[in-house]
Amino acid sequence: MEIILTGSIAYDYLMRYPGRFSEHFIRDELHQVSLSFLVEEMTKHWGGVGANIAYTLAMLGVRPKLMGTVGRDFGDYREWLESNGVDCSTVTQLDSVFTASFFANTDLDNNQIASFYAGAMTHARNYRIRDVYIGKPDLVVVSPNDPTAMSQLTQECRDYGWRFIYDPSQQVPRLSGEELLRDMQGAYVMVVNAYEAGVICKKTNMTMDQLRKQVEVLVVTQGKRGSHIYTQDEFMEVPVFPEVEIKDPTGVGDAFRAGLIRGIVGNWPIKTSALVGSLCATYVLEKVGTQSHHFDLEEFVARFREKFDDQGVLDQLLQRVK
């Protein structure tokens, strides 16, 4: 199966400040802030929504083609993704810039000061799927990326009649109601969280009932309460999968999408697909970093069946192990 997974590819630099930011801000001097925080801990992680989804999807037995723009510092990241089953042949490297990077400093109260360097990601708008891939994909995923690139990719899918998933998520604040309404047209599935769904409804002047009619399947994640699935004639509630321990929620939504996508390309029932996504999300929740988790398929299926009945659907994953 051919999956073209478009989206951001980035490095995450996570720092921990052993104090409180609030103690260093002077209310009457906020117009001329000049502060430097000495951190005691810094970790570098692989990140970016597109790459995160691709990483987990590869563990589920498919080899997605990741599409995005990266910079001259991508070498080690490419090796990591390829060694974990992601096809990077559709990634475009631009040596004039650096790969997009997220820098976050968190204090003792979990307040965060962060910066995002878009870098190579801003050039994604210069590339279409047909520039890097010849063939007919079984599914295209349009996840958060340069906003213009996202709009162009959804239009390309409509032009060629390719089935696609629209996942605007983090870019919802940047997109206008007109852009959101246009880009979701023709999507087989749209995935957003509950807050983003509310923002989309406000920007497009639609009710939730009207929004669900714009796509064949609308998936709205609800955080600790799981997810809600709307089809044209049915509503389903999907629970979260119980975790062993909580380490870090970053990347949980990306892993959920990977499980959902695996079920869609496998023609599984949509609720089963979302439940698989819930388990993928839990693996990420139990680790620090968006690509720090790992599982083999036998272990994954066994753990899933401890809580849910897949009606034998996940035997499809086990067949790849034999």
C-alpha cells in the first residue's frame, strides 16, 4: 500500500529551568524584557507532526512515504527514520537552511517559553506531490505544515481524485474560515481536537452538526476522554487505552493518528482503527519524546486484546510477523 504522509519534520530541543519564570518578570518593565535563563537539562528529540506519524505508522507494518522539506542538518534524522521503516525518498533537502526546530524551556510550575524556527518548512509550498512521486497513492495525509503548502496539497488530491485525510490541527489558528472550508472539501477523514473543532465551527459559522457533514468521517479527539467519531449516520465514543504510567503527553495525538491511518488503509472498522490509535497514543504517553516508544506487532496485538475485542481484525498485523 502506498501512503504519502505530508507534514512538518523538525527537531525538538527541550530544556528544563530549575526555577520559576514568574520570579524574574517585573510588571512595570515588561516593555523592555531582557532575560537569560541558565538551564540544567536539555534533550534533543526527533519531532514534527509528519515525521511523528510516519514513525509510529512504520511500526504498524507499513512503509509510509514521508513528504516534507528539511535543511542541511537532516542527515542523522534521515538515518533514524529510514532505519525505523520510513521511506524518506520523497523528502526534499534544502542545503541553504536548517531543518525546522522547536525550542522549549519549562520551569518548575510547568510554565513554558518556546520558539519555533520554521526554517526549511517554509519552502514546502514550492513542492507538489507530483514533484517527488509518480504513481497513484492509496492514501494521502495532509498534516500540519506550511499553511500554503497544505492548501495546495488538498487541491492536488482533489485534482487527481486521490483519497486524503485532512489534519489541520496546529495550523487551525493560522487558517481562515474560508481556507478551512475549502481545504476540507473532498476529504475522506478530518481529524482535529475538541478545541480546534470549536474554532473551526466559529471561523466557518457552522454548527458541529453542519461540520460533520462536510467530510465522510470526522474524528474529534477529546484528550483524557478519548475521541468522538462522526460518520454520515452514526456517532461513536472511543475510550483511551489505560496507561502503565504517564511520562509526557507530547506527540500523543500524532501516534493516535498513525493507528487511525493504519486501520483506514487496512479497511478496518473505523472504531477499531480509533482504538488502535488509542493504544499507539498510550505508548507515547509512557515515554518522554515523540519517537522514543517502540513495540513489536505481537506485543501490540496482545496488549490490545487485554482490553478490547478486535473481532480478529488485528490478525492482519500478525500475518506480517510470520
